[in-house]
Amino acid sequence: MAFEPSFFPMGSQRAARMRGGVVQNEESSWFMPSGGITRIMGFSFVMSLLRKVLGGQAGSDSTGGSSYFMDSVMLFLLGTIAEASRRLFAWVIDRFKLFQYSITAQFTEGDPVYEWLIHLMTEEKIWLRSRQFRVTAASSLRQWTVNLEGNKTEGHVDEYAEYVPTYEDAQLFRFGGYWMEVKRGWGNNRINGQVFINGAGNVVGRLSLTIYTRDMGALSALVKEARRRYLETSRPHVVVHSIDQATAMHVGASPWSTAKAKSRRPLNSIILQEGVIKSLIDDAREFIKSEGWYTRAGIPHRRGYLLYGPPGTGKSSTIYAVAGELGLEIYSLSLAAGFVDDSFLARAVSSIPKRAIFLIEDIDCAFPSREDEEADTASAHLAIASGINQFGMGMHAGRRPRSSVTLSGLLNVLDGVGSEEGKLFFATTNYIDRLDSALLRPGRIDKKIQYKLATKAQAAALFLRFYPPESLSLNTDKPNPTQFTDEKEMEKEKEKETGVSSIDTLRLMADKFADAVPEFEFSTAELQGYLLMCKEQPEEAVKGVVAWVEQEKVDREARKQREEERKRAQKEKASSGETVRRGRQGAAGGSQAVAGTKGGAVAATPA
């Protein structure tokens, strides 16, 4: 039998197999693309369909090169269809969440919700499964430690140190009928290998909470429960938030990264003039309840208060008392900080939640009024003209330090485009005359409250607050308090022996103390400082108050004289500088005149 050789392209991996001198058809071979590969992939039906679409019997062409090309095209199309199907399937899964049975939420440190959740985890004792802690000395900085009151267990009680879980390892727990997993991460706070640390020494990060359910109501219920518990725990305290420079410039973190918990101050501990504290609290409470009315009336829901008066008259104490009475948190910002500018101020105010107090103390020290700016500008021009700043010295001599925040930037966050609603703005100042009139208009400052030096009524009330009836010691043979189980019984026994009750005696002593204190000369802080030297000794306080008043007057007169001498020395220095300046100007003028005369004589010689 004759044999007809077949020629194939060089380098081809497809060769004809000979069996009994007969060249078998490529389609019948297991290793041919049209045969074996199709069977392996299980796409026989699709391959045959593609063959019909692309040319019918192209795959059975006697020329192996054409069949190889068509099979390659069909495999390419199959791969494209498979990838498109995979992407379509992934899109459907992602779009309709067909196989997702969990909800994930992110909580950024510094945000109030973050604090709510941390407190909830502390109460639920999730930290019991934690093995990583950050230990710091106990301080007023609020940290949700494992030895909080009500959460103390054996081996974790320490009044001098605080143990704060890092939560960097995932913690699995069950709450509200759902399984949840929480883990603390870095978020966007790790940049170029550096981690941002706040003032409390904590790494600023985020909490990632995963709830294994598809019910969004579970997340909402968790947040509501966390907030309720947080408010219940914080009720005996006033939480004060402040700015930390370490995280202030990091855009990804909340600027309010430091919080302190202070004991709530009762209203009767604030010794003010009659009706001042009550009117302030009533006004603030009415404002909080009237959000709907403000909305219907089209008026921005915000309220501004200015407390002004001499130092030590109780301005800051009033704000703390109001916050404690209304259950509000304080966000205190110092405009004198070098890193605080207009943009940072706007970002910080926008992150304050509703029903909170935004506080700026000593607002007059941040920037001068427009009249002061004009005076400073005139002084600077005079200094330049007199040559005092010839060597770059003394440009800012005598000027108060200025804030990077402008008056325009502050007014914008109070009632401008960048203002926020639902907040109470409090500002304090010792000198209201230094404030710009634009800052004091209604809409920015709605209520002004003046604080004065102590009256006689305030002095008597302060005395009674310092010395309760049980602190009174009338004579050396007073009854032994251990003999009585009730304070009322001891009071009755004292009244029998002396004929006068302790309360009446204290009132008489308070009136005597108040008579010795001149009205509107001393602040309540000064009187309190004196009474602190006579703790539990009301008789000594009354006996020594006259001498203390006289000594304070002498000290004030001495300080006044020193201040006058200092001002006189400054004035003399300025006068001598003015004399030197005029002398220099006269000498410069004489030199110019002599030079002009010589020039004229030289010019006249050729003529």
C-alpha cells in the first residue's frame, strides 16, 4: 500500500500518529485540541456550537494549521465568556448581598459614639478575654479601665493605676441575642510607619464591630443601649473635652481626643447674687426643649452666653454647674493655642455633637478689638518711622500675644455659613470693653451676665456653706458626739446646754463675718481662700477676718504702687526714646542742610 507523506509546519506540537501505516484524522485523537482538550474541559457542546457559528466544518479541515487557529479562537472566546460570567456573578453577589450575613460598623476614636461603645464593652466585661493592656497612673483623664467602680474583680483592683485593654485582638461576644466581634485597628492614623498618640497616651485608632445578622435594627439597638448606659454612668460627673496638639493636625482623627471626668458640682455650692444661676439654667433648659419652635420659626437653633466680670467671681464654676444640672458635656477650646487657626476652629466646632456646651474662656485674650488693632497699627508705623526697628528689634514689643484665629473666623463659626446648630456657646472675659462690638450683638451673644465682687449676702452664704452645724464647737465641755446616733439628738443636747441652737449661732457668726468684709472689694475666690485656712474652725474665721481684710488692703496698695512705678518707668523710657529720635532727625536735617550749602557753593564757583 502506497504511503503519501504529509507535511506540517516546523515547530508544531501537533503531529500525526501512524497506526498500521495509516495517518489518523486529528479529530479522532485524544490529544488533539478539537478532541481531547474539549473532552477534558467538558465543553463539547459549546465547542460544536462555536464551530457552527465560526464556519461549520472549519475544525475538520485537512490542513492542521487552520484547525489549530480556529480551536485557539474558540478557547479564547470560552475564556472570555467564563471571566465575564465570573464577574457578573461577583457583581450580583456584591449588589444584592446574597451570601452576606453580617453588618460591619466603624467607630472613630474621639467621636462620642466611640466612647459609648467602649463603655458598653467595659460594663459587659468583654475585656476578661483580653490579654493586652496599657497601664497608666490613675489621673483625672477619663479612661474606661477594667477597675472602674462596679467592674472591680479580684486581681484587678488598683486605686493607683489604670488598666486599659487595647482590644487589638478580635473579641467575640454575644449581646442582645446576636453574636458580635470587635477589634481595634489603626484606621487612617498610621502614616509612614508613625502612629498618632493623644494626650492620654492612647493610640488614636478605630473600632471595627461586626454583627452576625442582616438586621440593621440590631446595630441601632446596640448604639441606643450604649448611649443610655453612657449617660447613666456620666450623670454624677461633668465630662470636659479638650484639644490635643498631637492629634489636632491629623485630619483622620477627631480633634477632641482628650476627655476628663470631673465631679458634678451642686448648684447650692455656687455663691452668686440672688437669682443669677436660676435664670441662666431656666434659659438654657428652655432653649434645649425649643428645637421644634426654632425650626418652625426659621431661626437657627443656637444660643450664646457671655459671663463677664472680675477674676474669681465664679464664671467658670457657673458653667460647670450648668453642665452638671442639664447633663451636658463641655468642649473647651483655647484660642491662644498656636496650632488653632480658622480652618481648625471650623473643623473642631463641626465635630461637637448636639446638646453640648462649646466653651471659650478668656475670649478677650485671643485677639484685640478693632480699636486696639488700629492703635497697634499706628504704634507700629510710629516705631518704623522713628527707626526703633532698624535692626529688626522691638517689632512686637509691648504687644499682647495674638491668636492665629481671626475675628472673622470666630464669627463665622458662631452664626455664619460654617456655624452649627443645637449647641450652647459660653464665653468668659474679665474685660468686656476689650471685646469687639460685632461679637456682642444678638445672634452671637444672646445673654450677657455680669459678675461682681462679693456682697455681704454672698460672704454670709459662703460662710454657712463652709461650716455646717456639726462643725461648730461652742465650748470645751460639749457633749461627746459618739453618745448620740442621730445628728438631731446631738443638736437638741447642744441647744439644751447653751439655750441657742447651732444653726442660729452659725447665722450670727456668718452675719458678723459678713459685716467685717467690705462690699464689692473682694471676690468669692479670695474669701474662699481665707476660709480654707480655718477649716472646721468657724470661731477662728470670725476672729481673724478683720486682720485679714486689713492685710489684703495693704498688699493691694503695695501692688498698685509697684504697677504705677512700672508704668512710669515705661513712660520715661518711651519719652527718652522719642527725644533720641528727634535728635537723630535734627542731626540728619542739619547734615542735609550743610551738604546743600556746600553743593551750592561749588556750583557757584564756575560762574
